[in-house]
Amino acid sequence: MCTASWLIRPDGYELFFNRDERNERLRASGPRTLHVQGRAALAPKDADAGGTWIGVNDCGVSIGLLNAWDVEAADVTQVSGGAGTPRSRGLLVQDLLAADTQEAVRAQLVAMDLRRYRGFHLMAFAPGREPVGHRWDGSELQSSIVEPPLCSSSFDAGGVRLERSAQFRDLESRHGALDSELLELFHASHSPERGPFSVCMHRADAATVSATHIHVDKDVAQVRYADGPLCTQPFGEPALLALHTGETANP
């Protein structure tokens, strides 16, 4: 239950991400610095499992994950290779923040036993490059360049994806080239009405609980976080992470 959109620039990118969760989930905390296999990163923290759903590291590589609700019905023991309870997908995102390139992200995924995880759509960003999406359906990993927006929902997944994509294309047709202000408005939108289909999502049992904006240029990554839906909670001041200018996220 999330929506992601982005802008790619010659030396960086901007990524917007709405996190939608059920009401019973604990409240997450905002971006903090963490170290993964010697690499520094900025990421919010999930209070239930301790991982994260989005983050950026000091090579300018960002990872974002949406649940693949269309494969959520798979048997737990089958998904986890017979090992019982599957591992949190948020811990997978945290592990992948050690990667210094998009290629390294895929190499790590290929080397893992992904049967430990339920289905997901995972995005890997690097400065100046189109994002690579990785979809795990419980049995097969598929990777390809992805276009915005990327959406997931436990409520009519196909219908939500079509509606939010239509809203995004309408925004493009009305304004031409998109910018960060328009994407912020998109992520605060209640079109066609405030409810399960809107990007800023509201249901009786779930809602948009936060928004994250990652802005990467050649020198620094900035992470702004809204601890609530953008319709009521603005982004806070950015957390900053210096990038290694001697190391690049491009091959």
C-alpha cells in the first residue's frame, strides 16, 4: 500500500514515496544514520520489525520497496522455503543499502534465497540513471527499468494502480515537464476523492502514514520526512548525507 514517483536528473534524482499502512502498525521513526557493511546511509525506521522501506546511502544509491499484494496469498512455508515465518522485507532493504551500484543491488538479490520473503516490488536508484525495478513473486525474480508511478495496494491492487497512474499521466499532460513541487502535490492528492484510490490514501482500516522525499545530487543526499500524510503534515527539515565523490554509483 504505497506510491512512488521520481525525477531523473543528469547528476542525480528526486524520489517521492508515500507509505500506506494498516492502523494496527506501530508508528515509524524518521530518518536516522545507519551503517551497513561499512557504508553510511539515511533511512527511516520501521517500529514493528526494525528495518526500513526506503533509504539512501553515501554512494547515492537509494532503495525503496513496495509490497506485492497480488502474491500475498502464497503459503508462508512455501514463500519462506519451508522455514516458517518469512523474514521482514524491511530488513532486506536495509541489507541492500550496502550496495554501491544498481548492478550490485541485483547481484545481491540474485545471490540471496528470496524464498525467505513475501512478494515485493523493489526499486534501485543511482545518480543520473533510470531506476531498476525488481519484482519477486515468491518463485521468480524479474528485473527491468521502471517508469513512474509505482503503486501497490491491498485493496483492488489493479484498480488502484490504474487510477493513480491515470492521475500521474493527467498531471504530465496538463503541465508538461514535471518538477518536485508538482510531485509533492501529487503525493498529497485526494483525487478522484479522499479514499482508497487516492495517492494520499485514507480507509477505515489503513491510511497513508508518512511521506519521504530523497534528493540526490553530485555531492549530497537530502532526505525530507513527513510523519503523517502530506494532506495534513508537511515535510520536515532535511537530513543530510555527504556522498563519496571518489566513488560513483555509476559503473
